Amino acid sequence: MYLATLMLLGSGELGREFGIAAKRLGCRLIACDRYAGAPAMQIADASEVFAMLDGAALRAAVEKHKPDFIIPEIEAIDTATLAQLEGEGWRVVPSAKAVQLTMNRDGIRDFAARELGLVTSKYRFSESRDEAIAAAEEIGLPCVIKPVMSSSGKGQTVAKTAQDVGKAYGYAVANMRGDRPRVIVEEFVEFDSEITLLTIATKDGILFCPPIGHRQEAGDYRESWQPAGIPREALHSARHQSRKVVEALGGHGIFGVEFFVRGDQAIFSELSPRPHDTGMVTLISQAPNEFELHLRAILGLPIPSIELIGPSASAVILADRESDSFHYEGVEEALAVGAPGSPVDLRIFAKPNTLKNRRMGVTLARAESAESAVARAVAAAGRVRIRYDGK
Ligand SMILES: Nc1ncnc2c1ncn2[C@@H]1O[C@H](COP(=O)(O)OP(=O)(O)OP(=O)(O)O)[C@@H](O)[C@H]1O
Ligand SMILES: NCC(=O)N[C@@H]1O[C@H](COP(=O)([O-])[O-])[C@@H](O)[C@H]1O
Ligand SMILES: [Mg+2]
């Protein structure tokens, strides 16, 4: 009856768009996350609620639903269980090795810099406040301190003084995921811009999407746009490095490979072996979009072309406080930002509760240039208001 059974580990906004693509192709979707009502669960055939770091619960879900593919959607997953499941013949996307290495910044950074020789910022790992201060002295200030296990900027600080470094270590450990109090201390890169290079590993070889530019605040993305105008040499180098790391990690699927661009140089930062948040712009900018590409690569289906429809952008809609009783206003005004030739679209993720800076939705816009697409996406996002009930 179904083309394949797919199990998502993590069921946020990226999983929901992936799930929509999968449902359109007639797949059966099992959505798993730590809370009920997660975005991808809203469209799934079945769902399971458990912590993805709980190996026993993960195995039980797999044995119950017998997916053809296990598809990680978030970083923090019990990778030891994933590796065992892969060893027993279950298929993990793109591969248990890729998920294991990229879940932790220490794994992927050492692999990229030492084993593959990619260009990265200077870095050290530290497991105490004093070690972090010593590492920052070696690397120089300012430096960036992040938990080795975290995402979307959680626990991240730019430290300008030695005193900041001590505080940043405590902050990172307090905001990490998992149970290893380890941080990366990284040279602060004075970049001209940063990009995500969506790279697809298919059964027929590697494909690239046009580069996506993005702006980050507090370690999380605010706007992304495609195509990003970067020097030809930097793009060439980014492609070369992406190919190398994606081939080394193995398996089939899409990867979001992040680079800082400085002059002609592309400096590797990190990568996600799955669709990337900044890649939500592809929902309006290209066909197939990043979710459809991931699906086709996983299922071994052909990808004859990746067409850029036109310069486009996405802008995030964030909550500003914690609440479980709220509603949305301004959707009509937001969509009215669109105009002939410059479509504007919206996704509201319908997460059941808000948190300060939690991403609740995203606007999408296409226009005559990436700059004007960003302006329209930002204008539309500004018109969507989250109203907190009772306040
Ligand atoms: N060494 C650095 N120098 C300058 N800026 C940095 C550095 N490291 C991180 N940043 C800034 O912080 C952002 C988030 O960092 P990074 O991608 O490592 O974190 P993350 O928590 O994994 O984010 P996400 O999960 O959203 O990709 C970067 O995109 C960049 O803007
Ligand atoms: N940078 C990674 C990223 O954007 N991941 C996306 O955010 C969701 C978690 O959101 P939440 O923290 O609001 O639950 C994840 O499930 C994924 O879709
Ligand atoms: Mg990142």
C-alpha cells in the first residue's frame, strides 16, 4: 500500500516539510519527538513520544513500526543505539557514522580538520573553566565558546575578555544537550558572509544547490536567502570541501554544509546530515526543495535537475516568552506583502507552546533580487504577531 515506511527522529518544522514531501509520494510516516503535537506529528500516520537520547525507547519504537528508513531530524539522538540498529540491518539516514560524528562538535570538527584537511578556524576543546581560559589564551580573543552538543546557538557565547571565558564555560555547560560537559573554544572568524551549501549525496553522485546566505543572531538564523553572491573561488572551494566531507561520511541524503566566507576563502564551520533550517528558503526558491531532495536521495529516486526559480528569502517568526496559551494575528497583513511577480508565503509550525526565541514560523518571499526578497520576508514576518492570552 505504501511506497516505504519512514521514521523521523525529531519532528519539528523541518520534519514536517519532509513529511509532507514523503506523504505526497505515498510513504507511511512515523513521527517521534519528546513532546506530543510536534509539527511533523500533525501530518504523520503514527507518532511516538520519547526522548531521542533514550536508547531503549528508540529501539522499541523501531521494532514496533519496522521502518524502511530511520531518519534523524535533530542532533541529539542516542547514536550508540543507532549504530547497533544499523549493524542489525536497519537503515539509518544518511549513515550511523554521519549522525554520530555530526551530533558532537568535537567529532565533526576533528574529522573535518585533521582527517580531511578542510579549512577551519583554530579551535580547542575544554572540560573545565580553567581549561577553557587556557584554550582562549592560546587561540586569542575574541573567541566563540559552545557546548560540544547543542544546536541553534544554545549555550553559545562570544567571549571578549578572560572573565567572559569563565562565565561562557558555565553558560555552555548549563545549556548543553546530553551529559558531556565539554566545550569548543573557537577562534572568532571575521567573515564577510556565511553560507549553507546544500549538498546531496545520491546513488548517482554528488549534487549541489545554489549557495544560501544567512544572517545569524545569538547563534540562530534570522533570515536566509538564495542565491548568495559570493566570490567564484570561495564557492569552488566550498563545493570541493563539501564533496570531500559528505563522501567521507557516507550514505545518501541531503547535507547542510556551513561555511564562513572571507575574501576568496571558504572556512568550514559545521554540517547537518539532514535538511538545514536556513534551507527553508528552498520552499519557495527551488524545485525540488531541500526536503524533496532529501527524500529522493534516501529512496534512490532520480534528481534530473535542481532549478532555481528566482532570488528568494526566508525570515523567522520568534516567540518572546514562555507560554502555552497564545494565538496568532496578522496573517492577512503578512500575506498582503506579496505582489504580482513577488510571491510571499507563510508557514506556522503550530508548536504547542512558546519559549523565548523559539522559532514558531517562517515567511518566504521571492523577488527580483535576494535583497528585496529578504526585505519582503522580513516585512511579512514583522506583521505576524504572537498574542499571549491573558497578558
Ligand atoms: N568561530 C566563529 N566565528 C564567528 N562567528 C561564529 C563562529 N562560530 C559560530 N559563529 C556564529 O554563530 C552561528 C551559530 O554557530 P554554529 O552554526 O556553530 O551553531 P549551532 O548552534 O550549531 O547553530 P545551528 O544548529 O543553527 O546551525 C554561526 O552561524 C555564526 O554566525
Ligand atoms: N538548527 C536546527 C533546527 O532548526 N532544527 C529544527 O528545529 C526543531 C526543534 O525546534 P524546537 O527547539 O523549537 O523544538 C527540530 O525538530 C528541527 O525541525
Ligand atoms: Mg550552524
